[in-house]
Amino acid sequence: MRIISGKYKGHRISAPKNLPVRPTTDMSKESMFNILGNRFDFEGLKVLDLFSGTGNLSYEFASRGASAITAVDGDFGCVKFIKQTAAGFGFNISAVKNDVYKFLKGHKAVYDIIVADPPYNFTQQQFEDVVSLVFEAELLNEDGMMIIEHSKHTKLDHLMNFSFEKKYGGSIFTFYEFDKDESEEDLTIDTDTEEDEI
């Protein structure tokens, strides 16, 4: 994987091949951060990274200046790798080994940005529960944004606080925020670009 912007732009990070992950591609990751960059000054943001896997998104936020990042994953190997990588770069990332659903039900902090990248083979209900739990627990800042990555076979645009979605091949990023911009209410951007996983 490669950090695409910020202080550590261009740095490559090699994760163990035995981790149970499906990394976000460079192109889709860059697209998501371009959208966020038009809305947020990353410096000082608090970020929650759910189903963090290798920590790919957490490192990107850290490189761009986010002040505190919490990365949650249920796999011991993933959490261990994130801790080691964060320590090596000096990133302020707190890696937590926990079931994401249990974490959300018992967590009380508030974040500016929440990202979630559950396994694509999760059920529709499992995806919906991630979004519902975030808002039920009031974990998102009123000016914040939540983004969940999923396949084109999962539909999440009917959930409360839906703002817009962006499609890349078979992957979709769905965005949620409290104050929805009417101009983006039904915005769906399709691209047939084929991407290689990092």
C-alpha cells in the first residue's frame, strides 16, 4: 500500500500477506480523500476507522495531519500490524482489537470523520447496523461525515442521514452527514475504471 498525500506522501507500507483483508485501491482512496479534502482541514481532526484491516486509511489520515485516530478491527494480526506501523512513523493511531459492533455499542467519544470498510460478504443488515449504531451512539460530530465502503450489491442510500454516494467499478463509497446539501442529495457518480488492489 502507498500513502498518497501529506507529510509521508509516497511512502510504501508492506503488510503481511496472511492478513484477512481487502485493501481499498489507490484510485478509490484518492477519490474519497479528495472529497473529504474539499470539506475538511485534516489538521487536528479526530477520526474513527472501523474494520481498519491493514490501517491503510488510518495512515492516510495521519499523514495529512489528523490529531487522533482510533482504528478498530477484530483480527489480532491486523491490530498488531497497525500498532507496529504507527510506532514506526510516529502516527497518533490507537489500534483497538474488538468486535466493531460491540465497540460501537459501548463507545462514547465523538469523531469528526468515521470511515468503515466491512467485508463485502456481510449481509445487508450487517452493513445497515454499522451505520445505525454510529448515529444511535452519537459518535459523529454534528459537522462531521461518515463514509462506508461496500459493493454494488449492497444498497445503503435509504438510511437516515444519507448524503450521496460515489461509485468506482464494483465498489461504492456512501457518505452520511447531518446537514445534507440538497445539491448532492441524489448525486451518484459512476466510473467504469478498473483498478488494481494495493
